[in-house]
Amino acid sequence: MRYLDSIAGMLLAMITIVGFVNVIMRYIFANPIPWVGEMSVLGMVWMICLSQGMLENEDSQLRMTAFYRILPARLQSGVNLLRSTLTTFLFCYLIYSGSGVIAQNYNLRTTTQAIGFPLWIAYLALPVAFVMMTLARILEPFVKHADDARGSTPKEGGA
């Protein structure tokens, strides 16, 4: 998961540098680079999607922490199990339905307007993110068990 975050960081750096160069080209040389806007949007989509697996792995997704903290420990475990189950089923459904969109764009050979980037690759970001998030949810009990066996403090979960 950390590698995905590193790739997302590199995408952010690339978007920032290319965007800065485009600002200079636009306002100093009056000759902007036409594909920068499209590339920036595609890069941001992938950057955000790649980071989702790590957020899920570290249990840093949005949650109702105030509500979760008032629950007894036994109920917190049940809420975590319910959340993991629902998240896994939802993400598996989204992976399945997203695969249809990717296949359709691949078969139709659709591309972006400015740079001709294949849209199926752009749409691939969503199933990749959902696969990473599903893996993080499925593997969480095993990671938590390994952390507990080593004597580290368990992470705080949430709904």
C-alpha cells in the first residue's frame, strides 16, 4: 500500500510541475500547452484512487468516530465486522460493474479529446482503487492479529 502512496505522490509532483510550466507558457510566452489540463485531471483521478487503498489500510477513511467511541468494546467489534462485510460486498459490486464500463470503452476505442488517451485506462483507476480497498478490508483482521501478537496497540476502528 505504501508503494501506491508513493506513486500518488509522484503524480502530484508531476501535476504541479507541468501545471507551473503551463502557467509560465501561458502568461509569459502566450503559448499554453493544450494537453496539460486533460493530463492534470487524469493524473488527479489516479492519484486519489491510488491513495484510497492506503487510507483504508490505515483505517483513515471518513467515519463516525464520535458515535463509535461511545459504544462498548464488544459492540465496536461487531460494528467493525459489519463495516468490513458491507465494504467488501459494495467494493466487489463496484469492481464488477466498473469492469463493464472499462470493457465497453476498450471495445469502442474511446479516447480523450486533447491527447487521445484511452478512456479505458482512465476508468481503470476505480476498480484498481476498489481492489486495493477490498484487500485492505479483508486483510485487516489478520494484520490486527499480527500486531496484537507482537504486543503493539491495536488501531482504533470506526463505522
